[in-house]
Amino acid sequence: MSATIATSAVQSFAKAEQALQAGFGPHQPRLHEAAILFEQGRLETAIRQLRAYLNTHPADPDALYLLAEAEMRQGQSGAAERMLAECVRAAPDFAAA
């Protein structure tokens, strides 16, 4: 990954993180926990938690976007692109995607 792409990805993530944190509520504790795991760098655990969450909330744009970010950080760009595409399908107006 080039430095320009990496910088852009970090900036995009920062914006998405702000949007995600603003949208978390007490009705989404599993998603909030996954975001904390992500922030702590515990990506594999966050990914497992996000996939489990998406089993019951398959169109949640916050979860789809966060999963895409986690997969991208693990070098799984193809999986990340699929999650971003799903996020856009689920919520075309979702600002972070």
C-alpha cells in the first residue's frame, strides 16, 4: 500500500470513527463493544464480533463499515470492498462509506 493510500485510509477511518461513535446507543452494545475492540487493535476479535452482529442485523451500515475497515487493516482488501459495497447498498446516504 502506498503512503498516499495509507494516509487517505487513515483519514477516512478517522471520519468514519467519529460518525460511528456518534451513532452508538445503548440498544447496540455488541456493536459498541466491537468498535472498542477495533480501537484496541484486536481486529480478529472485532471481526468475529461484527460478523456475529451482522447475522442478526445484516443491513446495519455502521457494522458493515466497521467490518470493512477492520478487514482492510488486516490486508483483506477484497473482503473490505465487498463490505463497503454492501454498506452502500444498505444505506446509500451513509456518510462514512
